[in-house]
Amino acid sequence: MTAFIGRREFITLLGGAAAAWPLAARAQQPAMPVIGYFSGRSPEAEAPILAAFRRGLEETGYLAGQNIAIEFRFSDGRDDQLPALAAELVRRRVAVLVTTDRPSALAAKAATATIPIVFASGLDAVEIGLVASLNRPGGNATGVNIFTTELGPKRLELLRQVVPNAGTIAFLVNPNTATAGRQVNELQTAAAALGQQILVLNAGSEKEIDATIVERRVAAVLYAASLLFQVRQEQLIALAARHSIPAMYEWREFVTAGGLMSYSTNRAEAFRQVGIYTGRVLNGANPAHLPVMQSIRFEFVINLKTAKALGIQISGDLLSLADEVIE
């Protein structure tokens, strides 16, 4: 469990501020409610999500270190650690559990039926058993459904506009992800409709990622949705660059870090809503009565600097579809 115990950079300032208070003043302060925040990502991969979450939390009147404390746990892409993280936060008797991906949401739901849970999930919350219905969740959980795995066919469609005459496009999948089979089936169906040949490559570890495209004659690569891939962002970007092939990624952070393109839900808006719901629960709202929100805003991001380095000309039509162009 050393991967998360020693990596709590996010609460360093909170501890420092508390240490600076006079002992007498601290004795008079009521105990602040504590949010248990845990994720299947790494602290680095979580940073953009956390920033959006904090904004939503502040909109409801809560500021970390002033009237709320946050306990962080991260599994660094290792889903098997999530049940232990959830159990630890339940023992801590936090006021609310905040989970920012499907595996951590399921771990939280299995760990407690009483502590309120605010989740973000990349799969339908009813289908995976987090809530009874979207409008009336029931139980102790509510949150936001985020489209992730379903967007593979759209990503393929956009990638083909960059390589319209591609012989083979590689689809890199983490076979350890619960949705791997679904993602492969959906992409193969979409590829067949487009007349596009797809090569499915499995990569369930850091070593396997680097070995996937070696000596493969592919025109482009599409990365599947996976927490492991988010944690290994730099490695995936370097893999495509090393083989000089265009790549489509899941989230905009890959593109701002040097990847070519991404198409995804607008995470800033989705996780701002997670923060708002967390604040509402802290203010006394019952999760059973807060409808599960659906993410409806999407963003297509292109990095023109990367395109130039790859010798790729992005058409004006494709650029006109982009929500953000990095130059």
C-alpha cells in the first residue's frame, strides 16, 4: 500500500495550515467534516479532475483547509487495491466518499451502505448496480455518468479523417479493464461499417505497452479507455511519437501533453458537478433523492504542433470540428 500512503501531496498545505494555528484556538474549533476522496488513477493523472472538483465544491461554500478537510487515496491504475482504500476511508468515518471512476465507485458501494457516496462512472450507474434508477437513485449513492467507453467508434471516425487511406489501424486495449470486451466489439462493429481494418493489441502493463506496436505495420493507433493508460499518459504519447504514427487518445490532457488528438466528455464540467453534489450532500441533501447527472458536453482537441512533427496535414474541415486547437 506504499503507492498511496506516501503520496498525499494534495493535503500538504492543509497539514501545514493546521500546525500553524495556536493550540488554544484549535481547541475551540469544531471538527471539520472530512471528504474521503479516492481514485484508480495516480495523483498526477487526477490533477485536472481534482481542480474541477474543487471548483464545484467551492460553489457550494466549501474550501479545503477552511471548513472542510479531504483525505486522498490513489491506486495508481491498480484496481485490486481499491477495496482496501475504500475500507480504510470507511474506518476513518468520513462524511462522504467521492470516487472519480467506475472501479472506485464500485469499491465504495461494496464498502458501505450508510456513508453517502458521490461518484463519477464511465458506465451506466443502473447497469452496474450503483443506483436503482437515474432519477431516484435510492440507497446512499449518486453522481455523474460520463461517456467514455462508448466513444471509441466516434474516435475511430475522426482518426480516419487524418489517415483516410489507412491499411490497418491498431486498437490498443488493456485486457484487464472490465469493459475491454465491450470496447473491442463496439470498435470492430464500427470499423466493419467503415470498411476499416483493425488490429487489436493487448497491453495490460507498462512493459506490454512498449511492446505492442513493435514491428507492426499500422497507419495509426487508437487507445482504448483505461485507467492504466491515463496513469501511463507520457508512455503512450512517446510510443506513438517513437513510431511516427498518428494517435487518437481518450482525454484532452493527452493532447496538451503532446499527443495528436482526443475526443471525450468535457471532464471539467462533469467533475465540477461532482463537487457541487458533494457540497449539497455535506449541506444535508440525501443522495437517494439527487438524480444521477448525465455528461452531455464533449470536446475534440487537436495538437497542430504534433501534426506538423508527424508530417500530417490536418484538413480545414477537421479543424472546423475541433473545440480546441493547440498551436
